[in-house]
Amino acid sequence: MEANISLMEIVESKKQEMLSVIKIPKDAISQIEKHGERAYPEECCGIMLGRSDGNNQMVEEVVELDNEQGENRGRRFFVTPKQYLQMERIAVERKLDLLGFYHSHPDHPAVPSEFDRDHALPWFTYIVVSVSQGKARDISAWLLSDTRDRFDRKEFLVEEEVNSRQ
Amino acid sequence: MSIKVFIPTPLRPYTDKKDTVEVNGNTISEVLQDLTSKYGDVRQHLYGENGDLRSYVNIYINDEDIRYLEKEKTPVKESDTVSIVPSIAGGVDVTTIEDEVQLSNEEVLRYSRHLIIPEVGLSGQKKLKAAKVLMIGAGGLGSPLGLYLAAAGVGKIGIVDFDVVDLTNLQRQVMHSTPDIGRPKLDSARETLNGINPNVEVETYEERLSSANALGLFGDYDVIVDGTDNFPTRYLVNDACVLLGKPNVYGSILRFDGQVSVFDAKRGPCYRCLYPAPPPPGLVPSCAEGGVLGVLPGIIGSLQALEVIKLILGEGEPLIGRLVLFDALKFKFRELKLRKNPECPICGDNPTIHELIDYEQFCGIAPHVTQPAEVVDGETEITVEQLKTRLDRGDDVFLLDVREPHEYEIVNIGAYLIPLSTLPKRIDELDPSKEIVVHCKSGGRSGRAADFLRRNGFKSVKNLVGGIDEWVEKIDPSLPRY
């Protein structure tokens, strides 16, 4: 019995190590979903700030950005270098890490596209929310593989906010 | 020279978690080279497979983007800070046409003269293959248009027409041949286009374009081409295109003159911006009434085909916001700039038209064209059969022909000739007490002449229904019809 339990614990801890997890408060998710719905049929985008520990990340705050894509905002989002630097600065000021970016896929599944992968950076978590006919349907988190050849799904842990944030 | 380089968060795992590293170099290129030799894993995130900096990697010297300096050759000084700043982009996959469409070896060879033009190339040819173009009308303009679009490899060509090939069409409608006389134009068009290029899918719609079916028909297509010869349909095509946000490649012809433009309300003016209201009915003659030089639709329809292909390729400058007038007699092309009318009722700032309307009514035309023989008004009209009976009986009827002298020369039934335009001046040549029967080619001009005479005190004036055309068809087939 005891041996079994410790084996389970080992498996669990291994799993935790291998899996990269992002913990995100429920109200942050709903903020992302609402942003996607508001921007529909265009794509929305924004950043997640929080803390990181190895592959695990804890989101503390979501900041909405303007989609600076000039044309075709229904299929593209763009964050300018200026916006990016500002976000890095905000992260430093709040003593938080810039954990990654979220964006919406209007009327397309919550799966990163080839275009997303081609333009992705390592380490950042990419959250994609699919908005179908103006309603947020599905949300997922992704991490670029070290070889840049694919996105790996990131475990999503939704936290019943309030407590975790205080 | 030692230079500080700012590393963005996502690349810090590769730089021992440092946000700033010190490397050596006198130019950006040298700095980055030293950086990637010290921290090898950074390379693949900075450079693409072709060895160029990735499009979303921006390099700044202090506050300046090196793109606006000397790019990677920009020199650096000891006190400078070089920053690597990603711009973040993404979005849904636009499955590119390149991925979806393939050309067979036969097609590669068929389109080889396209493929070797850089502006077309393989990707352009694939765009053509993926494109869907709807032609309104399979007549004079539709003929060269259909032939060239099919030859160019447009994947799907839709044609709306309800007419039958007539001998009078063949002088200009080169999509149809002599053995096609009496066949639906759609059948003949499909055969011709597939004969030129069997890879093209030809979809035919044997119906009159109307407010009821236009939006449904247009919805499936990328570009609409207007090859019609009447105002109600022209306004209908325009409005449906504006409502659906589709480009309308417009062409029109009469005698020796032609017009071409591309109306795309998203990018420029629409047909209503150019012509807010239709001309009064009868003012502008149709080709059937006024005639047209056979080559002219060949030129104008080919120009429309050219604009369609440019729109599909996304190359060059489309004829948006420009109207080209062609005078074949003088051989002059004139270009007029068109502006979007902010007051335009359909594409202006405060549009009042939100759905398709009754275009016959809008253009002042009676909505239903009934068979003339069924509505003959004994007071003002006479049929060819009635006229024949009365002439045979020896009744004293004065026959007046209001066509042009060159038409009279083609065929006449011995009537007195006063062209409609000169009738007011020459009215004295007529006896108001006599019974007069007026005719023209098909009844339109003579109707106006009869009205004019009645208003000027002529008591008994009748219009010959169907004109000399009807006379030749029903009474004397030995005469030529034109």
C-alpha cells in the first residue's frame, strides 16, 4: 500500500515536471473571452502578467492591447515593438513576468495556426480563444517547442480567483 | 568594442536568464554574430531558414529601429544599447491558395506563357484557378470576356442569360456560331468555353436577373462582370454588388463608343456615384436600336476581361475610380477620374437603399413587356395582319416610315420616309385629315412619332405594332430582316 502511494506520488510529480502548466484565475479567463467577443469579428490581443517557475506559470493580471494590425484584423493581430517594450517595462514595474500573449480566432478553432507558429517566440504562453458568431466558445494555451516545429498544448488550471489573487 | 544587448523575456532562458548581455562588435551584424556564437540557441529564434532576420524580430539601437538606419550594417558605439524587440503577430490560418490548388502538368504547359511572367507566376495562376467570376449576359461583351477568362484558366465561370442565339448576334457575339442559331446562348457558350479550356467549370443560370435572384446568384462569386445592355439591369448589378461588397467590372457599348470601369464601393465609387439617375426611357438607344460596330464589344469586353484578371491577381492598378471612354472612329481613349459621391444613396455616408428595389420602375419602364399582339389598342395601334387586309382592300391609308434613310435602304415597304428626328420640322408634309399608319423597325420610335402627331392635331394615327420586323416575319418573308 505504502509503496503504491509513493509510486503514485512519483508519477504525479514526474507528470508535473513534464507538463507545463499555466494557472489562470477564472475572472482573467472571462476577461479574455469578453475581449474576444467585443472585438468580434476582428481579432483581439493582449498579454498575461504573472509569475513563473520553470515551466509553470501563474497569471495574475491580463492587460488588453489594441490590435495594431493595419488591415485584415479579422484574421490577424499585431503588437508593435513599441507596445511590446512598454509591456516589458510594465512587467518590471509591477515586479511580474511577461508570461505571454492571448489572441482570438473569430469563427476558427482555438488551435494555433501555422502563421501563429511561424511568428511565435519560445517560452511565452500563447492563449487562443475561439469566438464563433460573437460568442467565446473554447480556450486553450500553447507553448512553442524548442525546435520551433510545433506548438505543445499547455495544461490550463483555472483558479476560482479571489483567494488566489489576494 | 563591448556593447550592451537587451534580451526580451522569451529569449532569456537561452542567455542564462540575463536581461542584458555584453557582446563585442562594431556593427549590428557583428554584435548579433557574437551574441549567437555565445548563446547558440538564440539563433533559430532570431533568424529564419533563409538566414535573414525573422520579420517579427526588430533590432533597435537606443530608440531607433535599424531598418531606418543602415540595417544590419549600422555601426554601434560603446555607449549604445542594442535591443532585441519582438513584434508579436498571429491569427487564424488563411489557407493559402498555394496550399489548396494544384496545377496538373497539362495545366502548367497550357499556362506556360502566364507562368513565366513574374506578376502571374505559379501563385497567380493558382489564384486564377481558384477564382469564381459571374458574367451577366452572354452577348457582345460576354463573348470576348468568356473566351479570355476561360483561356486564362479562371476556375469557375458563371453565366446568366435567357436568350437564344439569333442570326443578328453573330456579327459580334463571337462565342456563338452559325449552327448555334436557335439554341440557348448558355448551351452554346458552355460548349465554346469548355472547348477552349476543359479545366474550366462553367455554371449556367437560364433566368432573367432580378431583384429576387441577384443576391443569391452573386453570393458565390468573387467578381461580377456586367455585360448587359439595359439600365434596369445595370443598376441592379451595381446595387447587388455594393450590398455584397463585390467588385463590378462594368462595360457598355453603342455604335463606335465604349465605356469601361471597375466599380468597387469598398475602394471607390459605384455606378450610382457616376450616374445617380437613369436617363429617360428611350433617350439612349440600345444596340438593337442604334447599332454597334461588331469589333467594339470585342475591344471593351477584352478590357473587362483584363480588369477581372488583374483583380484576381491583385496586380497593377485596377480601373477603380476611373472611367475609360473609347471612341473607335477617332481612335481615342479618354480617362475620367471618378469620385465617390458622399450623397450616394447606396454607397455614400448615409445610404438610403439597404435592399434591392424595383429597377424597371426606377428606370421608368413598364414592369411587364407583354406580347404586343395581345394589347393592340384599335384606336392607336394596328397589327401587320390588319394593315395587310386593309391595303389589299384598297383602303386609303397613308404609310409613314420614321426610320433613318440608311435603314430604309436596307428594307422598306414603300412608305413615305420622314426620320423621327426631323418629324417636327417636316410635319407640314403630312395631311392631318388622312388616316396615317406609322412604322419603324420594331415599334418604339413610331410609337413616339404617333404620339407627337396626335398632340399636333392629327385625328387618325396608328402605330404599326412590331414594325417592319413583324411585317417581314409575318407578311412578307421574302424581304430581309435586320
